[in-house]
Amino acid sequence: MLLANARVPLTASGLREPGVEPMRFGVTVTKKIGNAVVRNRMKRRFRALLRELLPQHGMAGADHVMIGREGGVERDFATLRRELVEALARAMAGKGDPPRRRTPGKKR
């Protein structure tokens, strides 16, 4: 499972520089996912996907943030790729990710 978010960064003056449209990304995975080995594996998979898909599907001039969720390490790479393309399309359309289902009995 993954969550993608895109925001347009501002410079110190509050305005973006004309003609400069960098596409940046960040990846974060919570300790709830597993130990450092598991979290780093998930981050490596996300970075590989982002390097592959952002040039075609990302928002120019935006910061893209990937948040690793439960089940992301076990997911097939092709499934992750498809889900990321869908998430980037939702971000381009200005829509957020769908709400996550809560597991009964788990407290926040």
C-alpha cells in the first residue's frame, strides 16, 4: 500500500523561479512496517519506481512524497507500479488518495 502526495514548492521569496521546474521526491516508511532492513527494502523499491515513472507521470515543479504503508513490501512490483501510476493521476487531477480502511480493534 502506498500514499502519494504532490505539492508545488516555493522559494524563499515565495515565488518559483521562472523556467525552473524541478521534480523532486521523498520517501518515508514508519517503524510500524518492520525493522530497518524491511523499511530500507521498501524505500529502495519506491525510489526505483519513482525514478522510472516520475518523468512521464509526475507533476512538473512539484515535490512528490511517498509514504510506505503496511503490505507494501510483500506487494508485487508490477502492482506497485500500477498503483503509483493511478496515485499520480489522482494527484494530477487534484484529488487525494482514497481513505484507508481501519482494522477493527486497532486503536490510534
